[in-house]
Amino acid sequence: MKINDLNIIAQRLGAFGKEHLGIDRQGHTVPTTSSLGGRIASWIRSRHSDTAAQANRDVMTGIINTIRQTDDLGDRFAAIARKSLESRLAAGRPLSGRDAARVLQDVIRLKTTEDQARLETRLLNVRDQFQKLCAPHADGSPSDLETQMAARRQRFGLPPATAEQLQGYRETALRDLEARARRADHSLTPAESLDALGESVRMKTLQEAKAGITAMAEQVSGEGPSGFMARLGAAMRTRGLAGDISPATRDALVQTIHDKLTARCLYDSNNIHQPTLAEAATVADKVISNFVAALDTVEHAPAMPREAKRILQDEILHSSKPVNAAMAQAICDAVLDTGRFLRTLTLAEATPAGLKRDFDTYAQTMHAATTQPDGMLRPGIEGGPEAGLVRILTARAACRMLGLGNLEPLSKDERKLFQQLERAKQPVPPELAARVAARMDADYAARRALGGGSPLHVLRRDLAQEADEGLRSRNELLLMNVLDTLAQATESDEFYDILDRAPGLGQMRMAEARRFVPQGLGLTLPEGQAFDMAAARQRMLDGLNATVLSTPPGNGAAALSGQDLASPALIRKCNFFSDQFLKDFARRGITINGHRIGGGGSLQNLPWLEQELDALIAIFPSAEEAGRVCSPLHQASGADILMLLMADPATADETFRINNLQGNSLSNSLPIEVFHHPDGSYSVNIELCYQRVDEGLGPRASSGINVSASFLLPNGREPLQFRIEDLDVLFNTHQG
């Protein structure tokens, strides 16, 4: 315990004032009286009752032990406090809060006074020694300060110190020696003072040397007709390159000049010196040459589309760290395979096998782009930060090649302007509309990639089970580079809970989840209790057939927010379906014969909606049949699933618990698939993929539910009558 803590205790006891103190059952010192009568009774008991006297002694012992446990006080100060407390107890009166506080404050004051006296002694001693270190020696040789200063300045390539600089050394050295004396627990010896002087002179000289390097770097990085940016622009034009460099990249290049100049002038122990203007200009020209070479490498990359080159060069021109030709070549080598993996990841029809194939190709290509066969980084990629920058810029470029995200995030002003124009139903400037669309496309792509039922969650589980630790770490790093970049492109923090946790089974489709838990409910049921699958199947079937009746086709246009803007043809197409189906169709989409249609759009985007409806209707024999089959296939089935689980005692409690978890949702999707068979029948698969953060079981835990229901629809004619083919239920808890 620190002496400040003891002071806080004294203040707390002082607040009790005249109230007498006692020890409660937890061993805390507390007031035991609240009135004059109570205090009089306490005095009488203290004089005539051994129990009361012992209680007073217990209070004293507690206070003494507190003092003894305080840093730098110990037994000596505890003994001083004991004498003061015993004299009060000997008078036959109990200890009050004010008495105890006064004793503690006396101890603190005595300790503080002693410490201050010792400090003054140490400071007087070190000031005396400082005067001796600044005085010439008896033989007439320069003082220790002057000797060390001259040696250090010569070492760092600085000219002899002026009188003004010498005074600066004196003031800094005295300040440093006094600081050393304040930290010490004894008076510094002459040897310790000389050592402190040497360190002070070294740091002061190093500071001046660095200031000289910084000034020279700023001189060659300045503005003007022959300044840094002008020379960089000229070098780019010489190679036929164009582009606007961002302020952040300009600052990074200037910092590189400073860093390289510092390394050249300070880090070679055999050649420490101050840079000349010509030397600084040479370093600046080398930085410009390396940067332009990186842009030129992209410009002449074979078999790369022109738009891809533009995007890569934009990333280099806006990078927060400088990129050289070797790094640019690595990006060119890896960006197409990175984009292929990212495209597969964000496709609605992606399969676990296809995603794993494209990830393996991406991982191998990216590793080969930065690393030699012997495991060393390729020449020009100097270390881990440079290799990391290659991976990040490659992923960013791949995202933008797919139209996902912007080079720079939308500003607050841009967001505000867009919202104002949207509310007023005014046209949005094309450039702003394109930037907003790129962010929204990134958001929808991230929801597909990271949402429930995505094959990504299977890939992450598979990578985590890799036996080779080095390969596992490498692959997980490469995957997270892409996922983190995709999440950043959304300009939202919504997806980081998913990235920070290992995926639970409720984030997967049932077929993939059953790879990890081949059978059973995933619950430990009491003996004699079982899940009634037959009753659950009937409830699921009854629910879907009830939905057929409650949401018939014919009112789809009611879901349009801008119905007055819709063409008669679009209204007619919408009315082939139910309004509930159209709402889910726009938001989540539906898979027909393996092809994802709809989803990620808006009922306000009428051209997009009509295009997606045309694609949906074209798969069916007629628009009427498309409407009859699809109209009952919407989120009402999710409620049916939860109700059948709540209706069975075997699953009711866990369903209720998971459904009411307060943690963020990691997955809450209801993938619906329809297959049209040659005989005119339809198979319909409905799945629930549900997973939530479960902090009650651990900081990274999650719990979830998978349910898969398969139905057969003999034909698309009225009256529709579904038959249930299969039902599977699986609960899970994952510690992450």
C-alpha cells in the first residue's frame, strides 16, 4: 500500500468525527455510535468491561497493522503510532474516528518531512558535484563536462560548441542530475554523478545531431518549382505515368527520406556524420526513383487489364507506407488470384469445395509472391511490415476490382448530403452515387461472405484443424487479411464480432454442421426424455401449409414503397406474388435450381427489382406458377421452427435461452432453396442458421441452432399441398 492510500484512509476515518470506532465481522474499521448518549455509554463500558476494552485494542491493532503494511513506513512508524494510541486508550476512552485520523496524519507528516529533508540533502550533494564536474581540473585541463561534450560532438560529426551551446549543455546536465538524485534512494557518489553527466551529454548531442538530419531532410522535401513533389511529378511524367499522390503518401515518402538519411548518418558506427545537402538530395532522388519504379512495374505488368492497373496504381499512390518495385511486383503477381478467391467468397452460389480450392490457390500465390523457396522474403521486401503491406494493398485492390468499397471512405459531409438528397427525392451527383453504391455493394458482399450459411465458416473451421502449426498460422493470417479488408470496405464495425470469434455450427448449413456433429440434437437430455421428431415434423408441415393460406399471391405490389412510380408492367409482375415474399426476396433472395436470385437490393430500386423478378419468373413454366410456389416461402417459416422447438419439452428451455441471449447476433438467416424437377414437382429446403454471442459461458463463447426442413410439392397447381420429407435439428455451444 502506498502512503497516498494511507492518507485516503485517514480522510475516511476523519469523516466519522467523534463517533467511536469498532471492527465489523469483515475486519473493517467502522463507527459504532451515532449520538452523545451512545458515546457516554461506550466510555463507561471501556472503563468497566473487558470486552469493550478488547474491542478498543482491536481497533488500535488494525490501525497499527495498516501503517506497518504501508510502503516505506514499517515497524518504526508503527511503534510511533502505537505510543500515541496507547496513551489515548490508557485514559479510559474509546478511539474516535477523529483520534485515529489524527494519529495517521501525524505519521504521514513525519514521514513526508523526513523524506523532504533527505531529498534536499541529495540535491545539495548533486549540485555540489555538478559544480566540480563543470570546473577545470587542477592541472588546467578542461572540465569533465567540456571534455565529454567535445568528444561526443566530434563523434557525431558536429562542430565545436559555441558559448551558448555550452550553457545549454550545463542547464540540461544539471536538470538531468537533479532528476537522477530525486529518483535515487541515496546521495549520488562522484562516479554515479559522472556517469549521469555522460548520459546527459550523449542524449543532448544526439538530439542536436538528429535535428540537423531532420532539417536537411525537410530542405530536400520542400515545396516549390524544384521541390520534392515537383521532382516526383517530373519523374512520373518521364515514364508516362499519371496520378494524384495523396497527402498521406507524400508524408510517408518524406518520412522515408528522413529515415534513410538517419540510418546513413547515425547507424554506421565507422561513419557517423552530419549530412550534406548533396547527400540529402541523393537520398531524396533515390526515394523518388523507387516509388516511380513501383508505379512503372504496375504499368508494364503483363496480362493485366487497364482498369486493374489503374486501381493498383491508385492504391500505391494513396498508401500510408511507401511501396517499391519489388513490393509492386508481388502485388501484381497475387492480385488476380486474390480477386478470384474474393469473388467466390462473395458469390451466393459458393460451395465449401469451390471456396477451399480458390483459397488454396490464393494462399499459395500470395506466399510465393513475397517469399522465396528457402522461406526468406524476396529481395526488396525487407521485412514483415513490408510483406504485410503487400497483402493489405493486394486485398484492397482486389475488393475495388470487384466494385467493393472506395479508395477513401465516405466523409461525414458526403453521407449527410446523400441522406438529404434521398429524403428530398433529389438526384444524387453521379460521382457520389457511385461511391455510395460501392460501399453498399461491399456491405452486401460482406453479409453474404460472413452471414449464416456461408461456406466461409466451414473453411475457417477446417483451417483451424490444420496439423502443421506454421501452415495453419500462415493460412489464417492470409484469410483474415482478406476478410478484414472486406469488412473495412463496408465502412462499418458491424462484422468484427464475427471475425473475432471462431465460427459456431449455427453459422453453417446443416450439411456442413453435421460433418462436425454427425448425429444427435447436440443436447444432453435428462434420462427418459427424448425429442418427439414426429410431432415436430407435423408442426413444421402444418405451419407451412397455414402460410400458403395466410399469404396467397396477388398483393405483392403493396410491398412497393414507391408504387406510384412503378410501371403497370412491374405492378402486374409483383402481384403474381405475395407482399411478404417480395419483402424477403428483395432483402435476402431465394435460390432456384442452384442459382441465387434477388437479395441485397431494395424495393425502392424499381429497375433492379424488375430485372430480378424477370429472372425468377423465367425459371418457372409460367408467372402464375412462380407466384403460387414462391409466395409462402418467406420468414414466417423461421417463426414456425422456433415454435416447434419451444413446444417440445426436450428443446424448449435451450431454445428460449439462446433466443433471449443479450449478445450480438453472429448469424440469423433462413436460406430457402427450390428445385424444379422434370416431372413438374418441386423440392423445397428451408434452413435456420442461428448463432449468438453467449458471454455467460465465456468471453468468446457463442451458442446456436441449426434446423433443416425438406418438403415435396407434387406440382405448382392449386391447391398447393406440401409434404414434409425430412427434418433435422442441432444445437451447439462453442467456446471460441
